[in-house]
Amino acid sequence: MSDSAQLPVLLVVEDDEGLQRQLKWAYEGYRVVSAFDRAEALELLRLHEPAVVTLDLGLPPDPDGTSEGFAALTEILRIKPDTKVIVASGHGARGSALNAIALGAYDFYKKPVDIDDLGLIVARAFQLHALEAENRRLEAQASEGGTVLGRIITAAPSMLKIARTIERVAPADVSVMLLGASGTGKELLARAVHEKSRRAAGPFVAINCASIPENLLEAELFGYERGAFTGAVKTTPGKIEMASGGTLFLDEIGDVPLPLQVKLLRFLQERVIERIGGRQTIPVDLRIVCATHQDLDAMQADGRFREDLYYRLAEMVVAIPTLAERPGDAVLLARHFTRRFARELGTPVTGLAPDAIDAIDSHAWPGNVRELENRIKRAVIMAEGKLVGALDLDLPGISEEAFEAINLRAAREKADRRAIHQALIRTEHNISGAAKLLGISRPTLYDLLKQYQLQQ
């Protein structure tokens, strides 16, 4: 197989032979196939299944209008809905742009065509298509139970890195501290540590230290003997004892009061406990995973959390990003929750409407995954049709003005700056590596660095 056969395919639909040749030779890193009219475009679409199509709206037999181009756009997206179609036209640009986007086009470019600008749009379209394909693969895995760490649904690089960290740390019998905001999935990661460890056959015992009154927390952790206090009618083992041979998950460890921190530290040092009211020492062999949303460094500084206990609990620290810091994951998770709740609740909902996807992608999600899950569950119940909409989620949709702004030059520049910055960081400012990561040529990257006045 030749090298060109392995390149991603770009379909150029253009009836101007000169421009068609110009576009064919302008794109590096793609295998370009060209069509003159709608029939040929659909034939090549079925044959090559291109990820990206550039489509001139003025096609024969209506070269001076847009009817044939819009018909081609509709057919292309019907046959292959995931195709990114970039529409170019000089016919009533604003109206054509709105109509094209409404029909499902990825972007619109007004003629005359600037090859460099169009090249950037094409490169971003290929990148988005690849990302969506990966998301679909992960979603398919999720529906079969093959998620990251067996239960975490994500495509975000930050979470995939955490998954690799958990896989490395889990077999080593060290204590793990999970730091992250409420609703970021700390208990799921704690369970993953347990399930990937040598203690997986043992119990996983979780306790939320913030949800239990201070005067009862010691009894919950260490247990008590019969008659130790009023109401202690029988000897009861604590969570620590129950977790022997497995993993103890101490959620919201920052809420443990100082006197109990001392007793917890003593257990970690000696690995034995005494129940309240008891005199017998009980050896306990377990692994501790703890979590908190609080700033333990600040708590140590003002004396609210013991430094020696922190270092016992934090042999390995894992910082969990918020949902807003996991690009693409909100939509990925929303689709998963929609399928799950529709099945569990027996509703006719089959998916998310476009305005719901836009709203989910643009929302800040201060409550993280827990907020998303709750909104989706409520929306699946309230939705009147087969698709959950933005109103069902009680989220604002994208306004027409904001939707138009997505395709303005300023929005493209912002996206380009961010992508270039990330590529340079990932490749340690290696221009060739960054250009390859971005899907563009080195000269193009140099031009962009100069255009946006970015440091190399």
C-alpha cells in the first residue's frame, strides 16, 4: 500500500477546474479526491468515505445558484452524518452561511477562497472528526462495560493520564490521597485503586467523614464493645476492622476532628486498633485511600490538620480535574447517562438534541459529574419527545448570535492560539512535532506563529 493511500481523505467538490487543481495541490498531508457535480461527489463519498468535504454551493446544473449545492450537502450528511462539510460560496454569503450551518455544515467560507485560511479550517475539521471518532469508540466501549479503569468514561487527556497513574499505583501497597472538587468521581477512582490492587478480593469499605457527627465518627471508625456507652447494646466492629484484608476509603478526610486525627495516626503507625470500651488490641491489615475537596496545605498551616498524618495518608497524591477541565467529556458522559436512564426509567428517549449538546458543552458544570448526572436524569423524565433538549436540561441554549460567532475569524483565532500553544507545550516547542500534532505543515505553523505573535 502506498503512503498516499494511508493519508486521510479530503473530498473537494468544485466545478471550477482551475480552482479544483489549485485546491488539490494546496493540501499537504491529505489524499485529495475531486468531484465536479453532486452525482460524482456522492459516488466518491461512498467509495472513499472522506472525513472532510469542501463543497462549492454553485454546482451544475445550477452554477449561479445554491440549490444544487444545498442538495449535495443534505445528501452527504444523510449518507455519512459524521462528515465535516465546509461550504464555500459567493452567493448571498450571510444567508447561505446560516442555511448551510442549519443543515449541518461544519463551517462556511466566503469566496474568493484564501487557500491558507481554508487550509486551517480543513485541518481543524480533520482534528475534530478524529476526536469525535475516538469519543464514539469510547462510548461503544462504555456501553459494553469496557471503560477506562473498568468504570471511568472519559476521552480527556488529563483523565486518561490519571487512569494510567492509578494502574501503576494500584499494585503498590501505598496510601493514596485523591484531591478534587465534589462530584469529580473520587469514589470511583478509589474503587479503581482497590480493584486493580492485590487486595481486590478483599472488602472495599467506604465512609464519608463529613456526613457523620463528630461524636459518632470514632465509633464508626474503631467500633465499640457492648456497654461502652448508652445505646451500645452489642459489640460492633468499626469500619477499619471491617476493611481488614481490603481497602478503606476515607472520603472527606479533611473533616476528621483533631482528637480523632491523633488516634488515626496511631493506628497507621502501629496497625492495631482498640474498640471503644475495649482493652484488646486487634491487628488490622488494610490499605487506605482517602479523598478531600479541601486545601490540606492551608489546613496544616493553621493547625487544623496534622502534618504527620498527612504524610502517612498521602504517599501518592492524585489531583482530579473538574468536568470543565475535561474537554469533550461532558457530552460523552451526557450521552452515556441518557442511554442509561432511558433504559432504567423505561422512557422513549433515544438521545440528545443538537441544542442540548451545545448547552452541555458550553455549561461550566460547577457541580461536576454529579450535577450532570442529576440534570440528565431529570431531563430524561421530563422530555416530551425522543430527544432531550436544552430546555429539558434547564440550561440556556446557544443564541443565534452566539452560534454565528462560532464561525467568525476571532473565534477561529482564539481556537488556533490555544491549539498551537498546547501543541508546543506537548512537544517541548519542537516545531516539526507540533506541526505534525496540529495536522499542518511546518511553513504553515511558522506563518501562524508570526501572524499571532506567538513565541516559539
